[in-house]
Amino acid sequence: MKIKSKALEVNLADYHVDVAVDEKYAVLQEVMSKYYGLMEGLNTFLKELSHPYKNWRFIVTEARKYSLEYFHLLKNHPGGPPAARLLIEIFFGAIEDCKDEDVKGDAVDNTLLFIQKIVSESGPHFEQFQPVIDAGFDQIRHFSDDHFSLFVNSYYAINRLAGVYLSNAPESCNDFKALNLLLIKYYDYNYRYWLNEVDPQAWFEKEAFEIDAKIKFEDFFSSISHRQLNDWQSQLDMCTNEKQIGSKAISNRLLELPGFGQMVDAYRQIPRKIMQKNGQDGRGHHLKLIFLFQIMNLAGLYLIHEETLREINQTLTWIIENENYRNIQNLIRKTFTILKEQTRMYQATTLNCVLNMGKGVFNTDEIDLVNFFIDAVIDLGFQAPMLQGVDDDWKIRVNSAHILNIRTWLELIEVNPKWSTRLLSGLIIHLSLCGVFIKDIDVFPRDITRFLNSRIGPVYNLSKQLTRLFPAFFNDIGAEGQLRDISTQLDEITHRRD
């Protein structure tokens, strides 16, 4: 019997809109009108753009496709420049109106990449597209700092785009004002950001004092110190005050300054330099770890946070295996403080770090250190399944780190089940409260077998409680009765011996 819902009918009526393509998008239809295979998809895209309740993720994905894959159509069509401007404005609309930060970031990257494609591939049509490019530069420059920071942090760096612009601009081009004004804001934002952070050299020398009071680190920090940043800011101010702000000479002077990406690369190189200067002994690893912690504390270095977590993992594991355990509790505490802050962004890397660190801790055979570590793991929290329905491809939306978290804790418990009773109890509690989600393709029975083959004798009752929670048996997954009989018959008919 069909269930009638008045509330559902009202809701559908409110959100149902007969959408017609906005007239302002006619130029895009005109540019691609000769290619009938494109028109159906294009019209679907334009209807979504004209809808009052926009799906920005779909819009940004489609706009990327039409801007990057079909620029050759725009380049050779009289309506190409206005069509290109329209595509850039679509990306800007997503940046301003979309609430999803990931989609905003994609829109920023696609904007810069599309402008770069126009610059590098327009060839003899460069002057026709130059007003579109300059308008894009001006609009980026006028974004608020919150939005402009997305452009500064983008993989497609503004100063690199400017270099491509200068390389491809024809000799007849003599107006670089829009480009130069954008570069000035870009560099000014860059230096202001780093000057507002603590001076890395002063901070590091203070933190490293207890390890070696005599060591000096000027060579490591020369390119990121506040003194150097102030020098670059002065050079930028000199360019800003030039009367010929639209000249190519100013563009070249601006491009001699380091951008945001160069600052990030400088931070990335410092841990390696510290190890080279101080050797592979304990002191070198301790000093390296201190600076890795500093990298994780700087939000502007988020592009290298995941690889830094991996380096912290490797460095701390070495220290655990080679140093006196009494000296490493504080390092473990600092590491878990960082992991707790970053676990939402880098779930898999965080859990991998916990696993490798834990194996090193268990191998010390120091029960106090193991207990300290287990307390930190439990305090870090557990990744629940967080089922959220299905996606556009009808795949179940679930927290991908959930099964990884279960496996990480199981592997830690397997190292020494007798010492891991609190971790085992914690896993039972979490799975009982938040449930378990395991896919067929996870092949989870192998994990259960490995766990049961570990030394679970002293914790047999807890192990029994845990395994009962896993939906990995015939009766748990609904494979009993007629379903199992039929599958068995099929196996016999096809001579499968599994």
C-alpha cells in the first residue's frame, strides 16, 4: 500500500521548481551549438546554474570540464572571451556562496588553472582574452582576506601564474597593472601572515636550549626569519610606491620576491638540514622532532601537515626504540596533542602514526610507558561509522576511517593482549555504543582470525565479548536459511570449493 504523507507533498511542492536556462548563459550555448553531443550535458549544467537551490559541487565539477577540456572551442569562436568570463564568474559564485570549504577550494584551484590555460594557450588571440584575464585578476584582488587566503594557499600559486603571463604576453602588451596590483596584494598578504607568527628562529632556540645550549641555528632560519621578511616587505613597498605601476619592469621585480609556496618549501627543508648538521644520533632526532611540532602548530603550513605527521611518526618511533623511555613520555604527550587536533583532517595518517608508535612502545617492555600510551590512545577517541545515507552513485556514505580504527586497535592489542585490557574494553564499549559497519570487500574475517591467533588466553572473556560484536558470521549477515541453501547449491553446481 502506498503511504501518503501530506508533509512530504508540501515539502516537494516548496522545492519543485520548473527551471529555464537563464538568458545570460546563451553565449555558452552559442559557442558549443555546433557540437550536438555536448549540448544535452551543457543544458543540464546551465539549468543547475539557473536553479534557486544550486548543487555547487556539481556546478564546479562541470564548470571545470567545460573550461579546461573545451577551451579550444572558446579560443576559436568570436564569443569565446565573454564565454570565458562567464565561466570564471561561475567559479567566483561558488567561492562566495557555497558553504562547503572543499568545494570552495576546488573553485579557487579551477579559477587559477583556467586563467593559466587561457594565458598559455590563447596564442594569437591573447589580446582578445586579456580583458577577461585582467578582470579576473581584479576580482581576485578585491576578495576579502578570508576568501583571498584560499588563493594564496592554492597549489596553483599566483606568482607562478604571473610568470606564465609574462612568458606568453606578446611584445605589444604594455599594460600589466591588473597583474601587478594582484601580485602586490599577494606578497603583502604573504609577509603580513608570516610576520604575525612567532619568529621561528627565536622559538626554536628557546625550545632547543635544554638539549644543547651552545648550538646556533642562523643558517637554518635565514630565509624565514622576521628580519628577512621585513627586508622583503621593504622591497615590496618600494615597488608599490613606483609611479609606473603597470610596467613590465615592476612585474619582473615583484617576481624576484619569494611567494607563499617558497616559504612553505623553506619550512619543509629545515628538519632535513637539522639532521644533517647534528647527525643521526639522539640529539639530531630530538631537535628535528621539536621543529616538526612547530610546523604542525602553524595553520599556514597545512599543505605539508600530512607529510609532517608521517615524519613525526618515523622520528618518534626511532626515539622510542633507541632512547630511555623516561625521556619520551613528554614527546608522546606532545604528539598526541597534535594528533587530536589533526585527526579530522588526516584520519588515516593519524591512525597509522598511532599504530607504528604503539608497536615501538610495546617493544620497550616498559609497562608504565605502555599504560601511558594506551591512555593517550583512548583519549584520542574512536572513529564511529557515521552512516549518512547514499551518494550520487548509490554508494553508502560512511566514515572510511571506522574500519581502519578497528584494525589499528586490534593490531595494538595483538602485540600484547595481557597489557591491553583497557584498550580491549574501550573497543568493546565504542562498538557497543556506536555500532559496527563492515563491507564485504573489507575481508574482515582475516583480521578476526589473526586476533584469535594472538595470545588472548589471559583476556579470553573480553575477546569473546569483542568478537560477538563483529557482523562477520553467517547468522549476523543474514546468510542463513534459504539464502544459504541456494548459495550452497550454486557453489556445488559451479564446482566452487570455498
